[in-house]
Amino acid sequence: MAALLPLHSHFLHHKTSDPKLSQYYLTKPPKTIKSTSLTIACIRKEEVVIIGAGIAGLSTAVSLHRLGVPSLVLEQAESLRTGGTSLTLFKNGWKVLDTMGVGDELRSQYLEIQGMVIKTEIGRELRSFTFKEEDQTQEVRAVERRRLLETLAKQLPVDSICFSSKLAKIKVDKDGETLLELSNGTRISSKVVIGCDGIRSSVAKWMGFSEPKYVGYCAFRGLADYANGQPFGPRVNYIYGKGIRAGYVPVSPTKVYWFVCFNSPSPGPKITDPLVLKNQTKELIKKWPSELQNIVDATPDDTIIRTPLVDRWLWPGFSPPASLGGAVLVGDAWHPMTPNLGQGACCALEDAVVLVQKLAPALKVGPMAIEDALRSYQNERWPRIFPMAVRANVIGAVLQLENPLVCAVRDNVLVPKLIRLGPMLEHTNFEFDPLPQTRV
Ligand SMILES: Cc1cc2nc3c(=O)[nH]c(=O)nc-3n(C[C@H](O)[C@H](O)[C@H](O)COP(=O)(O)OP(=O)(O)OC[C@H]3O[C@@H](n4cnc5c(N)ncnc54)[C@H](O)[C@@H]3O)c2cc1C
């Protein structure tokens, strides 16, 4: 990795909850040559640059690192995302975390969820399932997003992540390498650029992808905190209403994750005032049994967020390929999906490990081999993620229906008599070649 030669003597340090992570919180200013009328930024050369230090970006960097390939992660924020709530990970996600060497560290902090129960908005139980009865190998745990990111970042060498580094422009240079320009003026040329920059990905936009589409409902989410221990059994609790549905799941001995999805004709304005968010959530569920309201009340304000839900379907023949020259997409940047299957982050983890196994050997060969590897990644991943995004969308659309007659059929026939858990979780079966357990 080429070293930066900063003209400015200061590095910016940013706060983190984990002192071991302080080494990653560096922002290096660009190297510039100043003349009286012009400032020319020198180009830094890299082999692999990853845009975005979310789950996709960090898991890709960790997988590359395991195969002995260094990478530079550019993140627009000043530090790792420390807010946010939690994510439920199924056995496919856990298998990937294991091969990255972080599964057990996370497992030790989060409860294994045994099953799920579905109730109506008046508290009538419709159905319950036990995961292991359906599939002995299933593993379901919710993890705090913050902790997942910190755990992955700790696997990387010092200075692997550059914060306050927002990608502003991207193009292919005359040598076929990808040229990146950051909003602070830094210019980087890289053999491979991996776009892990989430649902509003600049890399995807540059490749010709359309904006993700709003699906007609939003989600409030929060992480309730019970300092003296939370009182819930280890199962996911779903509540189905009319045009509104909610759920909660114990994450750890002291934390409970909850969400409320509600129909809304438009995404609405961005609201950040936590009190407004809490009041709007409580208004939606005010006639429901008090248990969920109490959980919302036990939620620290700063963890409550409201997200308009979006997805993008990768229609064959219409959607651009996932790679362009030496640039490729991973995670939400490529395939934003609604959270109805709890698979967005799991798929980002899968993408990372599949991509890296193909890319690492190709880097030793040359540009043609790299492009072949990126195409092979897309060809392997597309048949898995396209149907998943469609399925998640359809399930969400059905569960958000408001018509009382349709809801009565759902509550009296569909859920109690027809649905089976096994087929609903078949998508969590995922096989891949494990990464080497000692670093190459
Ligand atoms: C309500 C809800 C519930 C969900 N629940 C689950 C669940 O239970 N299980 C599950 O598996 N998934 C779940 N998901 C999906 C999951 O959150 C996403 O799939 C996952 O976070 C995608 O990770 P990512 O790294 O691709 O993107 P992100 O997490 O969005 O990370 C992108 C990163 O790129 C950075 N970035 C963006 N633009 C730039 C730029 N120009 N320059 C530099 N950096 C940039 C961002 O700051 C960010 O850090 C849920 C999603 C929602 C909305």
C-alpha cells in the first residue's frame, strides 16, 4: 500500500467507545503541491480500495486481509457508526462470521433466539415456531450493529480505514484503473474499487443503477435498555395489525430490539428529533397491548430511528452488471432489499466472502483475470440475491395489507393453518469455501 505523504502535520482523531479502536480513527489529509494559482492533488496508488465502512465494506476488508490482501477502506463518516439498533442474523450470516474469525466473540455477547410467536393486535396468539425443531442447524441471534462493526474493524491492521473520506467522483483513467476523487480533494487510483457504500451508493449510480424504490411503508426501530435485566424469553415476537405490524426480540440480557412498520404514501420528511420519533411510534400502537408500549418507553431516545424502506430489483437484461472494469458492488450498494426476511446484512456478508475468494487469486494475475473474477462473482451471487429481494418485497406487501377482510383471512387461515417455517427459512442455507483460518 502506497504511503501518504501529508503536507499538513496534523491527523484528526475521533472518539470511539472502544479504546483499542482509536488506531483506526485517523484522517489523513491529501498530499498537495501548491503553486500560486493552482493546487494539484497528487494521485495515491492503491491495489484495492473499498468505499464504505459498513458491514459489507468491513467484512470484505477482513476477508481480503485473511487471504493476505491489504485494502484501504474509505468511509465518509468521522468514525464507525456507533448509533443504530440491532440486526437479526441467521445461520448463513453466522457461518460467514465464523470463517472471518469473529463468530464466537459475538456469540458470547448475544442470546440465541429459540423461536418465534405471532400475535394479532389484540394479543391473540396465532402461531408459534421453534427454529431447531424445523432445522437443527439453524442459529438465530440479533447483534448490535455498532458491536458488529467494531468487532470486524478490530481484525484489520492499523490505518486500514480512512474516516472523513467521502467519495465525490469516480472514473476510469487512461490505464484502465479506477480513479477516485474524495470530497477533501484526495485523488486515488486503484486497480480494484469495491463499492460498499450502501443504498445511496455513488459507485452504483456511476455504473448506471437506478435509485432504489420506496416500497410504501416505513419502519421505526429502537433498542430498549433494561439495566437490571430484560424480562423476555428468547424468541421473536411478531404482532400483525392492519397496515401496521411490529416485532420485538431480546438481543442480550439487557437489550431488546423492536420495530414498527407502518404504511405511508410517501417516505415523508426526515425526522431526527428522538422525542417526536418516540411519540409517533407510540401513537401508532396506542391501542395495542401495553407490552410493546412499555418496551418503547424503555428505549433511550438516541437509538430510535425512522427509515423509509426501499429496494431495487436486479432484472436480468435491464439492470447493469455488478462490475465495470475493476469496480464492483457488494451489499446494499448492489442489492438493497426490504428487511422482511432479515437477510440484507447476511447477504452482504455472503457477498464479501464469495467475492474475495475469486478476487484474491486474480489480483496476482492481472486486469483481465480481475474482470473475469468480478463477473464470476456476479454470476454466482445474482441467482441468490435477486429472488431473495423479490421474496422479501412480496412478503412485506402482504403483511402490510390494510383490508380488514384480507387481514381476517391472514389471521384465521393463512398464519394458523397454512404457513410452514421450514420453507420460509430455506434461504438461510448457504454453502461456500471457508477462508483459511490462519492468515495467508
Ligand atoms: C429496518 C431495517 C431492518 C433491517 N434488519 C436486518 C436484519 O434483521 N438482518 C439483516 O441481515 N439485515 C437487516 N437489514 C439490512 C441491513 O441493515 C443492510 O443490508 C446492511 O446494513 C447493508 O450493509 P452495507 O455495508 O451494504 O451498507 P451500509 O450499512 O449502509 O454501509 C454503507 C457505508 O458506506 C458509507 N458511505 C456511503 N456513501 C459513501 C461515500 N460516498 N464515500 C464514503 N463512504 C460512503 C456509509 O457512511 C456507510 O458507513 C435491515 C435494514 C433495515 C432498513
